[in-house]
Amino acid sequence: MKKIVLFVFISSLFLGCSNKIENVEKSFYYWKSNSWQLSDNEKARMHDLQVNKLYVKLFEVDHDANYGDFHISKKYLSYYGEHILTIIT
């Protein structure tokens, strides 16, 4: 009797876990800091993979002893040269 109850319990667990995701939205995270523009190769790859959404990094977060944590807009990143920025994820 215990084996039957255990079998029914385990079977119900496996049968109950059959929720399949029907619709998956393909997306990417665009993290490059040197340009707002996608290259032709990147655009073609997104088209081939049928990507509908692109997450874009808009700013970096830096820390200064005087100012604390502050954001640096992507359009000004070229002015920071070799300065290494910490990316918070």
C-alpha cells in the first residue's frame, strides 16, 4: 500500500510539472560602451535570429570619494579614456 501511495505521489509530481512555455521572446543585452550604433553584422544577426527586444546599457556607475556613487552617461564615456569603471549587475 505504501508503494502505491508513493508511486501515485511521484507520478502526480511529474505530471503536474508539465507547464511548457509557449511563447518565448528573444532578446539581447547590448553592453558595448563605445557606440550607440549597431554594426551591419549585428543588425543582420538580430534579423536572422528574429530578436524582438534589445536591452541597452545607458550609463555606467562610478564611485568617487567626494561625490559618492554617480552615473556616467554613455555619450560621455569617450572622454574618460583608460579609466576603468565598475559595472554593477
